[in-house]
Amino acid sequence: MNRIIAIITFLCLCMGMKAQQETGSWTLTPRVGINSSNMSVEDLWTDLDHAVGAKRKWGFVGGLDAEYHAWQQIGISVGAYYSNEGYTYGTVDNLGKVTQTLHFINIPVLVNFYIEPNILPGLALKAGVQLGYLVSGKYKDNVNSLTNTSDFKRVNVSIPAGISYCYRNFVADLRYNIGLMNMCNVELAVEDSWKTNSLWLTVGYQFEL
């Protein structure tokens, strides 16, 4: 049994060393996945005594990262992503399901720290900064459907932080984006600080350049 464990450990270490990218190399990783997003907006008042809070909305996210492997355990990446975000109030009386959709183009710049290349190959922690541009916004319920992009500011800045795992060039990535900017562009809004937050889960395939 001890020999079997030793052989398995040796093979894992060999795979790990092989899986690591050489210092100075580049990789390109297209990704697709889902996100869960919300925004710190004001409650929706259905009458004088009852308000409905915003709930998380599910959407699509897709794009790619280009990563430069500066050192054995450090990589620096820049990406471009489309993300369908927003929030919902669920079912609200005669309005039915109320949904606010926000279409973003996001550019994240991340530092990726590979925890222990020879023991946990492909496992990385990441953090950085992300610039977002709001392409359009759309409000929809059972009665109304309208474009309301002007209710929101166009530029957003957020802090992404997460973890990823790469196995045989397949990459699973989980990251949380904390919005820093007030996206509110409505003068009479009750809540004057609308900040985004979104959780991304993506899968991708890593190509060596």
C-alpha cells in the first residue's frame, strides 16, 4: 500500500511540473459560464406599507483572458468579457416578474498566484481590478418593456477576487466582483448609491501561445 501511495504521489508531482507554464510564456483562455448578480438599489414600494427588496438575477458571461506567466507562481492576466447582469424583484402584484437587465463589457486585470506548483498544480488565487462599460439597460415587467440605459452611469469599476483550477488545460474559475462605483443616474432615486456585485462561474480551455 505504501508503495502504491508513493507511486501515485510521484505521478501527481510529475503531472504538476508538466502542467506548469514556463516563466515568460503566454496562454490564452476562452471562457463561458453563468453569473449571479444584484445591485444595491432602492426597495420597490407596492403600497405605503409594503416594499419589495431586489433579488439576485442569473445571466450569461463569456469572454477570454490572456495571461503572462511572469514567475513560476505569479501570472498577470488581462481579459475581455460580456456579462448579462442586473437584478429582479420577483413577482410584484399586477406587474408580475420585474427584471432589470444590464449588459456590460468588462475588462479585468488580475494577478494570479499559483499556490504550490509542485503539490497543487493548476490551483490559483486571483485578485485585481475590473473596468466595466454599460452597453445597455432594459426594464421589463408584465405591463412595461423599455430601454432605460440613461438611468445608469456608463462606467463601472469593481474589484474581482476568486480562485481557479486548471487540469489538462481545462480551467474552472469562480470569482466575485465587488462594485466600487455609484451607478445611479436618477436624480430623484431614494437610494443614491447603486453598486453592482456579481458572482461568476466559468469553464474554459487554456491554449499556449
